Amino acid sequence: MTAAVSVDGVSRVYGTGRAQVVALDDVSLTVEAGQFVSLIGPSGCGKSTLLRLIADLDEPTVGTVRVFGRPAREARLAHEYGIAFQQAGLLPWRTVRANVELPLALAGMGRAGRRERASHLLALVGLADFAEHFPDQLSGGMQQRVAIARALAEEPSLLLMDEPFGALDEMTREHLQTQLLRICAETRAAVVFVTHSIPEAVFLSDRVVVMSPRPGRIREVVPVTLDRAGAADDLDELRTDATFFDEIAAVRAALLDGVSVAQAEGLG
Amino acid sequence: MSAVAGAVRQVLPPAVLLVGLIAAWQGAVVVAEIPPFVLPGPAAIASELVEFREPILSAAAVTGRNAALGLLSGGILGVLLALVAAALRLVDALAAPLVTALSAVPVVALAPVLYSMHGAGSEHARVVVAALAVFVPVYLHTLRGLRQVLPVHRDLLRALAATPRQAARVVTLPTALPFVFTGLRLASSLAVISAVVAEYFGGPRSGVGSFITTAAAGSDYAQAWAYVLGAIAVGLLFFTATSLAERAVLRRRPG
């Protein structure tokens, strides 16, 4: 089976000469189909850049990015992935339903099919009753759920998420994390998830990719062994599981390895 | 009920103020015996308004038509050129200094020149003056609006592999629309002002501007004021029409 994402020897350099910034330096990473991988690290470690390269919103200076065996650009043009950003980025003049239907409409799907699919997706994210609302009538968490429904519209086998819960309060955040896990179990999509929250990365991921800044590199890949299948009835129970805390400690150690806390927080 | 009460509360104070001002004006004219060439009283103006209602109405129709044609042609031109300038950096670079220069020109000053170009019997010059006055704000606001697309929306369109045409229809144009209407709302008043003032500089004796000058020249001050009221009515009509159009189109927008 081809990997969902394979990044090979990728560097991304912005600017030239003295103003040159190395955002990513010789990064290689493979995400298997159906796998949930988080990218974590301090600001400036290139985690968002890496996600943008996979999405072909930006191009690597050196190296190759392949998505399901195809070059990133081809994969993008073939609608191989769904994407969600830190800002929900909904179109304020469209209803919630019309926002979710947007990717389908651009892909040329008929009205009836779009309607049916949007209804299903809105039910999936628990917003069936808000289909005819406008985004400004929804809370931030609800808007983000609409954005996730939109990302899932074309049933992608790969979801790219750039700190989608970053701007939300802790309660909403945990609620959406649990919903996201449930959705992933249902859709079997691979996920590349950028975050700077250690518990979030551990709770969601099969593997946590720990990155370091200046230049952006992968420092360590921490496998997570939470028993999600066993806790399927109540995923939130995992948050108090001893393994959960052990894994958090492991990621934390990898993040802080050899760096002062101030540097790790991007203050250095 | 409360909506009616709200409307009354909103409309009543300015209405009372207006009535009070008119009464004070009439009182001052009568008590102080102000000569009509300085300031005619509202009663005299009102009687002129009633007596000349038909010529005032037809003159207002001519001016209104000139302003409307100017608003339409200048508006369409402004939006189209802004679309081109937003798409082609070179056009923007070429047009920017010209539009800046044009915005500094008191467009009505061109009226005499245009009258000799188009012939003194034609209304064309007035339409052109109105169109030029309209073009500048519509062009500038539309161009600004076309540049307001949020980075997250740009990323989204790229991620969805939207074609340039799809991107324009789905995001760029809807984003720009409120700005287009701001430009049009400003331009609608400019269109009327330009059309009226252009009539001061010659051309056929047809619109309110021409009759204001004739009446004033003939020492018919109350009548001149009555025509001024006609011009004000046209201006308000234009402002109301564009505001209503704006509200209808942007019904479902936040903010």
C-alpha cells in the first residue's frame, strides 16, 4: 500500500543572502495510510511550513513531497486531501450548508448529491440543526466544526490540519479532539496535524513528530501506544490513563532535550 | 408596535428641528425685513415651488437622467477597469498615477471644454462630467475591495484547486462587493452634484442647474431657491436608491 504522505530530503529556504531563513532542513517523513501523525515543536520549527508543502500551498527548495505516490501538486489538483486551518476561514456570506458544499460545488458535483453529502457531514460534526445559519451566528468552536466538515466533504483519504483548535478554549478543544478521533475512526483517513499542545498531540496521534527550530528539523518521532480501540466507548477516559501521562512525559522530554525552556517556547 | 415607536422616535426630533428652523427663518425674514435678494422667505419659495412645479419637475428629470447615465456609465467603467487592474499589475501601475491625477481635477471645470467638443445643444457633456466624477471613487473602492481576500481564503481556494474563474466568483467578487457599494454610494451624490454644476457653465437650458442660474440672473431669487430644492430632491433620491440597492444586495453580511 502506498504511503499517504512521503516527504524525502526536503528543505525550504526563504529569501537569499544574509536575509536567508532556513525554515526546513533536510526533513524526511512518511505517513502511512490511515495513520494519525502530529507535528509538534516551538514556533519557528517549520511545522506549518511542512504541512503547507504537503498541501502544495508552498514548494520545497530541495527534495520531494509525494501524496499517495503522486507529486504534491498533482495530488492537490486531484483533490486528494482535505484541509483545515487555525482560522475556520468560512465564507461569511454563505450558509453553513453552502460552506460545506463549496468543495463539492467547485468539483462540479450536482445539487442533489451536494445536499445529501452536506447533510451527512453536518450530522457527523453535530451541526445538523445549524445548516441554514450563517457563520457569524455560530461560536468559534462550531465554526471550526463546519470547517472540518468542509475538509471532509470529498471523502479525502488524507486530512491536513494546521492548529485547527489553536484558538479555542480548553473545554471546546477537548470536545473537538474526541469528535475528531471518532470521525477519523469512521473515515479511516490519514491525518497530519500541526499543534503546539503536547496533550493534544498525544491524545490524537499514532506518532508524534517532534521538531526543533532554526533550522527546522525533525528531532525525534515518538510512537504513542494509547489503547484507543479498547476505550472506544469513552475516549475521554484515556485522558486520565497512566499511559497518557507517560507518553506526554516522553514527548515533553523529546521536546526539551538539550534546549532550555525559554528556547523551547521560542523566546530564545 | 415598538418598531413604529422606534421609527417615530428616530424621525420626530429632526422633523421638529426642521419645522422650527423654517419657522424661525420665516419669522426672521418678516420681522427683520430681509430683502429677497439676500434671503427670500420659505413662504415665497413654497409659492414658487407650487407655481412652477411642472417646469421644476421636468428640469429635475433632465438633471436626474444625466446623473443616472453618468452614474451607470462611470460605475460600469470603474468596476471593469478595477477588475483589469486587479488582474494585471502592469495596468494598475499605469493607471494609478492617472487616476490620482483625475481625482485631483475638479471635473466640472472640464464642462466648458466638453461643451465645445460635443456641441452646445447636447446633454452629452453633462453625462461625461458626471461619469468622470463617478469613475474615480468607484474604481478606487472596487480595486481596494478586490484586494481584501483573506490569506486563509486564498489558501483554501488553492487547496481546492479552484480555477481563476471559480476563485473570482466564489471569493474575490463577494469580498469586493461591499467596497463597490461604498464607492457607488459616494459616487451617487457626486453624479448629481456634477450634473447640476455642469449646467452652470452653459449647454442647453434644460436641467435644474440651468434654471437656477437663469432665475438668479433675472433676480427671481425665490424661484432660484425653488429649483435648488428640486436639485436637493434629486440628490436625496439618488442617495436613497443606492443605499437601498446596497442593502438589498448585502442583506446577509456580518457587521
